Amino acid sequence: MQKDGVIFDLIGKELQRQRNGIELIASENFTSQQVMEAMGTCPTNKYAEGYPGKRYYGGCEVVDEIETIAIDRLKKIFRAQWANVQPHSGAQANMAVFIACLKPGDKILGLDLSMGGHLTHGSPANFSGKNYHALFYGVKKETGLVDYEQLETVARTEKPKIIICGASAYSRDWDYARIRAVADEIGALVMADIAHPAGLIAKGLLNDPFDHCHIVTSTTHKTLRGPRGGVIMLRHDFDNPWGLKDPKGNIRSMSALLDLAVFPGMQGGPLMHVIAAKAVSFEEILSEEFTVYQKQVQQNAQAMAAEFVKRGYNLISNGTDNHLMLIDLRNKNISCKKAQETLDKAHITLNKNAVPFDDKSPFVTSGIRVGVPAITTRGMQTGDMETVVGFVDRVLSATDNENEIAAVKAEVGSFMQSFPLYPGL
Ligand SMILES: *Cc1c(COP(=O)(O)O)cnc(C)c1O
């Protein structure tokens, strides 16, 4: 068969786009070349429904080894007793937890989407809000920090079965111990969704959710810098608190219920090529090099936040503990939709984002979200943050000036030549 010129040409164009631009989308990163290589391999052909040693198809002896290594490496990274590496994405990981622990209509409590939470934490547009009775906590208007008093009040009055912590647009660390304390009072489970800061947590640069949360989910492609995917982990397995039964009517441990929820509960065959790539990325995460990377991510985020503040930008919570920041652009009098679109023209990619207590629609929004994992992978150091913020500021200060936008785009292009991406491709 002839090679598909159309699609491979477009993939080539996408590579050029990634090479030429400044990538500030907080949820994106660049995997290593060997992670991408592993993804483009023959395990994609293999059906392996089930788990290592307990498959529904023959010929699984090799993929069994791949998945077992992936699980063992992930457990080592987070000192977890149990892990499932099959969820196709972070959303699937969360869905599996709800399937394992809840019945339709049960109450869940999560951070409101408009305050930095994720769709899968109970949004009415998502399965989590349609199938379950979703309750929310927010952040405090004055500080931008999670409103733990509100969380506790809602928890005590409504008694949700699961309290979800973790977010997509929150730049501060979490008080997991405090959430666990109120959960214990009401007999709820705590689920930490560390999709965003997992890499920093892996290296001990943020509070450890495993010390206090029953169940931890994550994506593998954000700060963890692996292939697109999800995982579920337990530091300690435990008996499920509500006597939940498997389809055969047996009361099972939480790990068994979670395995059953992923398959056959929610997914069919696992993506074995992606699990192979997850295993490769997990080995990279265990390295000293990755520790250096995560420390640089945190330092770059802090340097970038300071630079934005210096230029009069209004940061929610005034700064960051992790890899991202949320900027309220209302004092700059720019529509955030326009900000995103204009920066795109200058090859600077980020996303508009609602800020807490936003008065604009989710399509317009009052803020932008900025993250440094991808540019840190490109090799940027704290000193480069001034340059990057300078480019952003120039574009945002001249959104109708096509000459200035073109000038920044040219400068961005030559600046990024100093940070080669996939030189071997
Ligand atoms: C990104 C994210 C997810 C979902 O990840 P997908 O892989 O896009 O499904 C879940 N939870 C949080 C908090 C996230 O930020």
C-alpha cells in the first residue's frame, strides 16, 4: 500500500508548528523520542482484554510483561501498593473510580469547573454530573485559595460519598490532610486527581496526596511527560467501606473493584502500544534527570509569575506553587478569546480560561492559563522567562497591530531555534 501522503504531510506540518512555537498550554508537554517510538509499534495490534496473567485472548505473554513492568515502575514512582495503567485518558481513570465506588445518583463533591476544577468532577455537561448528584466547593474571592470552610460545610450537610480534590487551573498546593479529616467525619472517600501536578508530586516538590487520599488518579501526558493516557493508584489497598460487591456478589477490595471498573466496567481492550510507551516514560520519571527537570519546572513557573506581576498582570492567588498560573486580564481590557487568537498568530500557544467568579461566558472568559512544562522540556531556564513574558506582553499590548504581531512571530521563531525539538526527526 502507498504511504498516506496527505496525513504524513500534515504530521510533518504539526512537527514544524511544535518546533517553531512557544508552547504555554499548561496541560501539554513534549515526550521523549523513545516514548513516541514505543507508541508507534506493533503492540497496537494486540487484543489483551483482562490483566497480566488473566487475559481473554491467547498470545498475551509478551504484552503481559510490558504491562507488568509499567505497573511496577509506576508503583515505584509513587510508592503505591497497587496501580492500573489501562485507562485511555484521565477522564477514563476518573470514570472508573466512580463506577467502582458509586451508584447512579450518589453524591460527589468536587471543585467547581468555573473555579479551576475539571469537567469530570461533576460538571453538568459531563457523565460525572449527569449520572451522579454533583456538589461543589470553590475558591475564596479575596485569596484565590480553595475555600476549605465551604468544602467542609457542604461535606457535613450533604454527606457525599466521594470528595474530589485536584484541578486543571489551580496554581497552589492542596491541604489533603484537612480534606481527609472531614471525609473521615462523614465516612467519605477522598480521591485526588493529580492529572496536572503529578510530575512535581512524583519528585516530592508538592504535598503528597497519597499520605491522605484513598484513591489517586492521573493523566500520564501532562507534567509526567508520557504518552496520552490515564492511571489509577492506591498507596494502600483497603476493604471498600460500603460493602460494594462485584458482579458475582462478592465483597471485594478496592483494588479489585477498580480493576473491574476499568475492564470490563468501562473499557474493552487496553492500548498496549500506549502502555508500552507509559512504561518507557515511567523509567524516565525514575531518573535523576527527571528530578532536575521537575525542579526547573517549578523554578521557571515562579520566575514567570514574578515577571508577569512585574508587568502589572493580575495573577489569581498572586503566584504559583506548581507549574502553572492563572492570569486575570480584566485590568488589561483585552478579550481573552482575542488574546488567545492573537498570541496564536505570533506562534505563542496558550488557552483562555475562566477565572474564579468570572462574569464572562466560558467562550470568552476573563483569564488565560499559562504553564511551563513544555518550554522547560525545550530547555528553557529561569532567565528565559523574562524573554517569554516579554513576547506575550508585547502581543497583548498590541492586539490590533499586525506589524508588531509579525515582528514578535519572527523573534519567537529565531528564539526557539536555540531550543531544538526532536533533532533526530
Ligand atoms: C486533564 C485533566 C483530566 C483529564 O484528562 P484527559 O486525558 O484529557 O481525559 C482529568 N482531571 C484533571 C484535573 C485534568 O486536568
